[in-house]
Amino acid sequence: MIRIITDSAADFEPIELERMQITCIPLKVMFGVEEYQENVDLSKGRFYELLLSSDDLPRTSQASPQMLIDLFEQAHAEGDSAIYITLSSALSGTYQNAVMTKNMLGYEECHVVDSLNATGGQRLIVEYAVKLRDQGKSAVEILRGIADIRDRIVLYACINTLEYLYKGGRISHTTYKLGTLANIKPIIEVDLDGRVAIPAKAMGMRKGMDYQCKQVANRQPDDSFPFYVMYTNNRSVAEELAQRLAKGGREVPADRIIQVGAAIGSHVGPDACGLVYISK
């Protein structure tokens, strides 16, 4: 048996994890001294309630090393192979720690894969691994499939507020104030190295949506894979982006509109929207 494992940065809902038989390691989320486990005692909805009401900026961290040890030891003892698809190593130490744990345990049939992505991009890789597993593919074949699509993932998002980038120390106070006054909305992407970059800035959210739609036209999606629209807290913004995509011929069903969780939501704040897909 092949176990597909990921962490909660992939932004699956608990019911989806159960349906697809995915093991998910929860990331920790801290608001001040209060600590939660994503998808265990902290839903995405509750996370945004706390984000908007708390005086403390949320902090995210990996699950305890012991949780990973227990999970790997159980799979090893039962003679299973495991493929653990992690949050990008450029955004977290999850990948490096998983590799160290695997090596410490001598678990040769455990394969740790750096998604070089997060949220919907990480999700696409996990879903493809599940699809290949369910087709009866071997662990080696699944790893080859992942390698084939990983560099083809396209992820863009438009951030509605600069507040969380400023509070997180990613932009200066001057940039924050001037950007807010000018209604500047940064466009972010995940690059091939798994880092978050800002390739453009838009004057308002609608211009930010237009930019994303143009990128879809420039980099054609592979329709054999899902196409997702993403949002933080406010689904109506994502629905507006989906409507704009539909005008360009790209229909996005309601169940392909997904909410972003704490791993990325902590840094971009509410009312952001984005899209993610695998290009041809």
C-alpha cells in the first residue's frame, strides 16, 4: 500500500482528506499564547475570525517532530510505502525536517517531496499523486508523475490589503502608507524555486483580476488537470474572479473555488483572490 501524506498548507477540507484517503499533518497556528492545530481545532473560517479580531499577528509553525516520527514508524511497521508532499522548502522547514526524520528512522520506502508550492499548487500535486495511486501506479511512477507537473504549476493571487505584509515585516511603513493611499494591490506568484514573488502591482482589485486573467490567456492551462480559484475569507471576491474568467471562456465550477488557510492567509490577509492550474 502507498500512503499519500501532506500537511495542512495544501488547504484540503477534512471531508476531502477522508474521501481521497490522504493523511494530513496539521500545521500549528499561534495567536499570542493560544496555540491551535489547523483542521483539528482550527477551521479556516475560525482562523479568519481570529485574524480579524485578534491584536496578535498569527504565527505558523510545523507540527511536532514526534507526530512525524509516529506517522512514519506506523507506516514502516505496516510495510507501507509513503509519499509525503510538503509545503515549499523556501517557505518552511517542513521538508528538511521530514527528510531528517526519514533518514533517522532508516525508512527507505518513505519518499519526501518538496512541492515547491503552497495552497492550491501543493493541492494539485497531492491530487495527482492520489490519482496515480488509485490507478495502481508504483511509488516510483508516482514520483515521476509529480516531477512532470511540478514546474508547470501556475499560481497568481491579488492581495487586497498591505496590512499583513507590513505587520510581517515584508514591506516598509512608507511603502505600506503610500500603497494604501494609492489603492495598490500587489500581485503575487510562486516561482520555480518555491518562493513568493511580486511580479506586478495593480491599481485596485479589478485590475488585479484582469492581470490574472491575462496570464491564463498567455500560459494555457492543461485541461486534464483541475483549475482552481482561491480566496481568503471573502468568497464573493473569488466568485467575481471566476465570472471574469468565464467571460474569457474559462468556466470554474463552484466546487473548484477553494479557501486558503493559515499558511498563506497569515501573510496576505483577508479579501485576496487568486487562481492556480497546471499549464500545458
